[in-house]
Amino acid sequence: MSMVYWQGGQPGYAMVAVPDVRPCSSGHVITAWIVTAVTLLYTLPWAIAATRGKANLDTIVLVNVLLGWTIVGWWIALVMSVLDHKVRLVPASQTPYGYPPRY
């Protein structure tokens, strides 16, 4: 994803578009994929969301576990896990060294 810079009304006030990504630990991702293999792909949306660092990981896991037994609930969780990350504007001064964070 390319970073977009936006110059605000004030001189020197730049906004940076940053994807809302929350990386998971490698242990969490490995656990998610092992559980997915053991449950014969039932928890696939959780594994995908953990791997992609989705900000709404908790919601995806809840939908998957509570409603995944209905085919519709599983598909909803899967779609939520593969949708694009949301983008938010952050002042450039709040990013490390004035540069956008690398994801």
C-alpha cells in the first residue's frame, strides 16, 4: 500500500495515511494455523486474520467460534478476514522520525 501525504491548511502540518494493521506475535499466528489444521479448516478465518494483522481480530474470532457452525457465519468471518485494512490519517509528527511506519 502506498502512503499518501496530505498537506493541511497550516504550513508544515502533514497527514500520513497509515493502514490500521496490528501485527500478531509469531506464536499466535503459528497457533492459529495449527488449530486450523486440527479443526479441518473451521478456524481458517482466524488464521487468515492473525496472519494479516487485522485490527478487528477479536471480532473475527468471536464470529467464527460462535456463528461458524452455521455456514453463513463462517463465510461472514472469512470475508471479514480478507477485506482490505482500514486507512486512517495520522499527523506526520506522530510517526517515527517523521516517516510513516513500515508494515
